[in-house]
Amino acid sequence: MATSAQGLDGTASREADAPLWELGVGAFGLYAPDYPASGEYSLNGLPFPYVIYRGDLLRLGEDAPARLVPVDTPRFEVGVSVDAAFGADSDDNELREDLPDLDPLAEVGPELIIRGPRFAFGDRGVGALDLALQGRAVFSLDLDDLNVEYRGAVFEPLVRYRHPGLFGNGSLVFASLGPIFATERLHDYFYEVDPQFARADRPAFNADGGYLGTTATAGLGYELTERLRVFTGTEVGFYSGAANEDSPLFEERVTASVFLGFAYRLFESERRVLRDPNR
């Protein structure tokens, strides 16, 4: 049975000795809707350099691609949040035929993490429940013309749970749940149909800003060897009540995606640092 750990000061969390930095290679695949509430799916994959840096101010890898953390206390953390999404070719999506393609998206903005309770599971590690308040500007990346365009902003409050060691040393269980709100400009990008693109089954539509949907994510990471780590998980999107539910481009009220990947460490620093696995 789980029991609440000692408050918010992290004293019940185990500090782990880890390299200051790690370098390697990795890849992941994602099978997901072409855009939020889309009824058509695409399979995308991407190799990436595996980089982890566990600095006091800058942290790369592990639970996020990059985090700049100027303020970190036992009760809260102030930093920078980043996110990204694959694009979609409109020629491969029947409902978006003749509409402009959806370019890959990159997001960046401030993040406030409010640390919640810790839960001890005997010798199976300590779980951490936190609230993350994230606001990010969204940019599309036209890789053919090397063009970057501002597409609006999102606000995403998330309840997040992390549990290193639940299934043995080297394991990590993670989950999150939260709504997403977006400006009209980003909703335009996904759901607006200009009059020149209207057709019988796709009437013109003027999108509004507001509630985009709610996402629930759960996943597992595991160290198969000292150098090889694999991870997998799923994300379910719930879009009932979304601001643009009446758009002809809005198809599904519930969608699901799955991801699978690996990271292989090639090099690591001799310098070691102490870290809380839940921070």
C-alpha cells in the first residue's frame, strides 16, 4: 500500500548519484492523429542525439527535452517549458485536401511547477505528484523554405506523476493529465476553413480561441542495460466541448496515440552529481 512521504521537502526521496552529462544516440516512433481531433493518423519517426545535462540552471533530457531552471526550491520550481509536434501533409489527409500543409510545431515558454506530496512504496521507490503550469508560444517550422511563423500560444496546467523504481532499478513510470487552452490564432491553424477552400462537405468556418481539449498520458521507461534505455507510452485526447467542435475539420471527440523509442549512451562525464529522481 502506498503511504504519503515526508511532506514537500523531498527528505523521503532518494538522492541518486549520476553523471553530470551523458551523450549518445536514440530514436523514437509516434503513431498519432494528424492534428487535435483529427480522424486520420500518421506514423512518424525521428532519430535524435541523446544528450543529458544535469546542471543547476540548465537541464537537458530525462523528463523534458530542455529545461532552464533559474528558481528551484523544495516547494516550487520556475523554469522554461518546451514542446514540439510533427506536421501533416494535407494531400495525405482526405478532409484537408487542397488546404495548406500543417508544418511541424515548436513551443517554448515559462513553467511553474508546484511540488505536491511524495508517496513511499517500501523498497519500490518514491512517487511524486506535482502541478505544472505551462504557457508557451507556438511556432510553425517550414523546413523547405526555412521559414518560422508565430502560430499563437497555449496554456496547459498539468497534474504530473513520476515514480522511479516502481518496477525495479532503472524503471520510471510517468503520467500526466490536464486541459489545453489556446489562442484563436492556433485554433485557426488547425480548424479554420477560408472561403476559397470551402466545398460541399467542408463549408467555410471561422475558428475561435479557447478550450482545445484535455490530454492524458501514461508511459514507462526502463534501463535494459547500463547503456540502453527504452521507453513507451500512450496519450489519449478528449475533445468534447472544445471551442471549435463545429468545425468541418473537427472529426473525433476521443483520439489516442502511441510512442516507442530508445536511447543508447556512448559517453558520460567523470564528474558525478547528486540528484533527486523526482526533480
